Amino acid sequence: MDSYISCCWLVLYLFFGGGSTVTIQGYVGDVVTLTCKYDARHYGTLSVCWGRGHIPNSGCGNEVLRTEGVKVTHRASVRYNLQGDLRAGDVSLTITQAQVKDSGLYGCRVDIPGWFNDQKHHLALVIKSAPETTPEPWIPRESTTVGYTKAPETTPEPWIPRESTTVGYTKEQTTTMQTTMGLSVPPDPPRVAIREISARSISVWWNAGFDGNTPITGFHLECKSQSDSWVDGVRGSNILPWKRETAVNDLRPFYTYNIRMFTKNDMGLSKPSNELTITTKEAAPDGRPQDVKLEALSSHSIRVTWRAPELSLQNGLIRGYQLRYGEYSPQERLPVRVVHLMDGSESFTMNSLQEATKYSVTLHTINRAGLGPSSQELVCSTLTNDDQQHMTTTQATTALQTEHSTSTIATTTSSTETWLLVTDSPTQGQRVDDFSTTRALSNSTTDPALSKKEQSGHLVAILVPVLVLGLLVVMAIIWQFRRTTLKKGNWKILWKNNDNLSYGDSEPAL
């Protein structure tokens, strides 16, 4: 009966246990690695746990380490590390400063979605004490005792100097020798790579190198502007030893930075890692257009001039400007016209405006990320015909008087009085992808006489149909009047029959 139960237990263990057991041997002070991998390309990054002993039906018994994706959520000791590429599915357990008490059975469980899909690995670790070396017994080459023959003299081989004490060993073998000997040295530098780049932050990840036979106590990350040196203007941050990913925040958009990292243990800092050069992405401008000015040129045109925002607030390359203008009314919201100026100019002339009419103007900066904040709304009025004629007469005298007249128009006349107002504007950061209205509007002045001809043409196009319709109505009234005057009596109709005329309500019988 006992043998039957043992056989059943063995069958169940082999069915649910998840594979054979691999034995790994090492010595005290070594760095040992228990291999465990899964197909991350197929499943993506999964949760993994390491435990001592057989793997139970769920989780890991006597758990020593657990991950959620690429993040380590539990660690029983700082000597337990995951130094493989977690995103590639390498979740091998590395134990530093191995001890005899580390010997035993270890289990790796990969949580694959679904029933009975978990991947399980069992590995047996055997840690032995460092072997003691026994010196060979000394054997005399010659003997002065009678009865022994003299050993023949041998010519020693000539000594050939070595170029280096490590000739014949690769870097990996040298590191293995240091590991086996248990020497404590500063760690190797980590290998840093870019994870994600945004407008105001950079995310990096790294792989830790050889720990120097001493547990890693942390990492130190440095970030600086590309124009600064590693002595001045450096931002530093300390990172916990089990982390393999971090983010550098509060950066400037569209700005170039350098990043490097160090590994720390009790023996000191490692050499600097590889240096990353990263440019952050663009963001919507934070600055408003500067020195926005309005100037009434005539009774039908106003010129707008401005300067670009401060360079530190542009957050990218300026692609153009969005200008919004329309008739001004403090009581109601009137339609506005939107112009996208993508030719790099910093001036625009609004044409075909109404005479002696106030217009409001706002301006936005555009880059690849979207719209910047709106400038303060300015209001300017077009000139009257009398003001325009007076300005033309004044300009015809001398250049000095022309300059004085222009200054007077821009500052003292009531037709160019300016107010600062607060109105609704497009949301900052709004994308601007349709610039079709740019071609529809011209950035050049037009002759007021041509504007009058255009207005006269519109007036004729409206009056002609009205006159034709009125003429038709008059003709209909006259026809009805003539028809009623040919009747006699009360609404009797004139009938013609056999050349005889008669009146009546109906046609006479033949």
C-alpha cells in the first residue's frame, strides 16, 4: 500500500512539477547564477518568482525574489539579483558571496496566463568550501648518503619573459579568477540605454556589471546640458541597488542633454558608464509673441507687426503664426477670421476692412507640437475718408512731415486708440494641421479705389434683380387693372359670338 502511494505521489510530482532538476556547483565566495528564461517575444514581460524548495501549486514556497514585469517587488537579501535582460525573458537568479547555507533546491516559476500554463524550473545548488591545497613533499635532487647514485644534471629551459601577467586569459576568465579568489574590488560600470523620450523627461534602463565580489549598494546617475562640463551644472541622483530603470524629469523641451551612471559598492564607485546624448521632444510654445503693434494704414487696411517669443520659451522650431481678427464689439461675440502665416514673416496687413470700424487682433506662435498662448488682444480702428485724405496731403509735403504724420496716427488720433482686453482664445498646445486659409488671404496692401469699385459692383449685383422683380410686379398690376375696366355691370365678362359682342356671367348659347 505504501509503495502504491509513493508511486502515485511520484507520478503527480512529475506531472505538475514542471521538468527535471539541474545541479549547479560552486565554492564559498563565488558568484553563482541559476538560469531561468522564457519567451518574452511571445508572451511579453511576465511575473516571475524564485523560491527555495519544490514549487507549490501556486506561487513560490520560501520566496527569495519576485518580479512584476521588469520591476523587482520583493527580495529576501541584497545578495539575490537579476542581472539578465528582463525584457528579453532572462530572469536568471544571481547569488553573490555564495555561502554553504545557500545550498539546496531552488525553483523558478514564470506566471503564464491561463490554467496549468506556468513554466517551472528546479535547480539544485551545491556550495562547497574552498579546497585546501597540500604542498608536494620535498625530494632532494642529490644525496650525500652512500648508496644513492647522483642524479644526472639537467639543463634548465631558458626563461622567456611574458608580455603581461594575464596573457592567455580573456577578460571573462580574469574576472572569473578574481571571483573565485573572492577579492573585493570596485564594481564594473553599468551599461545604460534609452527607454523613452518625451518633451520634459527621459527614461533610461541599465544592466549592472560585475559587482566586485561585494554587494552593490546603489547607483548614481548624472545628467547635464550638452553645453556644460561634467564639473559644472550636473544634476545627480542616487538610485536603490535593486532598480534597473529610472526617469529624469523637469527637463526643457527641445534641449540636448548628456547622461551617465556609476555603480557603488563598499569598495567605492565604478568608472563612468557609456555616455548618452539625448534631445528631448518639442512641446507647445510657452511664450507669447512680443511687441505686437497695430497701425491703421487707410480706411480699409490695418498692419500688424510683432517679434518672436523668447528663445527659452519657444520649446522647438517656430513654424509660423496664427492671427485671428474680426470686428470688435464689447457686448457680443462676432465671427473672426483666422490666418496661418507660415512664411517666416513677422508682419501682416489686413485688407478689405470697413471704414471707421474697430477690429480686435490676437496672435499665437506655432511649432510642430501645437499652438502657444495667445497675445494680449489689441483693438484698432480703420481711418475715415477725411483722415485718409488729410494723411495723403500731409505725406505729399516732405519726408519729415510724413514721418511726423505716421507717428501722430499711431499714437494720438482717436482712430487708432488701443485697449487691452480679455477674450476667449484657442487652447494652448492645440494642433494646427490645416493651413489652407493661408493662400486665400494676401499679405499685401490694396488700393482703396479698387475696394470702392468692388463695393459698387456688389451693389449693382444686388439692385438689378430687385428692379427686375419690381417691374414684373408693376406689369402684373397694370394687366389686372385693364382686365377689370373692360367689364360692364357687376363683374360680367365680354363674350364674342358670330361677330356679335355680349356681356354675361357665362358664354351665351349658340
